[in-house]
Amino acid sequence: AVALYRRSVVDAISLDGEFFDSDFFAFGEDFDAGWRARRMGWTCRYQPSAVALHFRGGTQKDDSRGAGKPQMARRPPEIQAHIVKNRYLMMIKNERAGSFLVHLPFILAWDLVIWAYLIIFSPATVPILWTHRHLVGRALDKRRRCSRMFRSR
């Protein structure tokens, strides 16, 4: 998939001059930007006839030993940590309380799966995630500032 944004959207949803949140590093920063845009009232259009080429794994080795494994299992612990961390940062920044409560059973079910996987199959990821704990406070601050942006629009 590919997303194209109008310059006015980029300007409207950027926070401190950042369109993509640098706390994300990689994985999900595009989803975060799209969520902010939707919260600010922007709409999107799906164009099924559009074609985009995306070459995955530019830094990921092509390893046939990973065949049949889920995508997450083929990634190193540092990358797994970013994927999990960014999911939480995205929810902290963008999810509304009412919506969060409605989706909480599904969120908890997915978290149970993710954390069971990490603890059993990728325990090296857990301490890496712990090193990113300081980002929770920053995400809460960004949430407050984003909420002001949403209200002012």
C-alpha cells in the first residue's frame, strides 16, 4: 500500500515540525500519521487500480530458514521491540478513551499473544522494550498537544 498526502494535511498534522514521529524510528509511523489525519477530520480515498511497488527487507537478509515462520519471528529482537513499542505509542497518542474501552478485549487478547510470543520465543526483546519506557511520558505529552490540535481544527 502507499499513501499520498496533500501538503495541507502534512502541515496540519505535523507536531513540532515532524510529520512522522521520530520516537517511532520505523514501523507504524505512517499508520500514526494517518490516524492523526483522520482525528483531525481529513478523509482518505481508496484507489484499487493504483499500483505501487515496495521492495521489502532492504536490510533484511534473504534466509530460506525463515520460510513458514510468521513475519515477526523472522525479525531481530531490536526490530520486534520497535514494532511492539510503536503499537503502544500509537494507542497512547491517538486512541480515544471510549473507543479504547470498546476495543479493550481485542487489545488485551492481542497483547496476550504478543507477550507470550516474546517471553517464550524472543526473550531478548523484552529488555530492549524496557529501555524505551521513557517514551510513554513523551507520548502522553504528544497526546495532550495533539488533542489541542484536534480541537482547534
